[in-house]
Amino acid sequence: MSTPLDPIISEFETQEQADSYDRWFRERVRASLDDPRPSLPHDDVMAEMRELLATKRRHAAG
């Protein structure tokens, strides 16, 4: 059975939930570090997202 956690200290209700999230998070980080694809510069990604949002706003307004 799971041990309840203090909501002031943890965003999870139980230690089991915290441990499960930790395992999931570490796996995601490991997969990202192991990904052979080249990294994308932050500014390039942000520019692409700004253009995507602008396009969606134009279509929604029109």
C-alpha cells in the first residue's frame, strides 16, 4: 500500500505515484539523450512555433 505524501512538499498523493513519475521521467530523459537525431537550436524552434501560431490565428480569424 502507498504511503501518503504531504501536499505542501510533494505534488503527488502517494510515494508510489512519485516513484512512478520518477521512473517515467528518467526514461524520457534517457531516450532523449540517446536520440541520434541532431539537436535543434531553441531560437529555430521558437521561430517555427511563432509562425505556426500566427498561421492558426489567421485561419481562425478568417
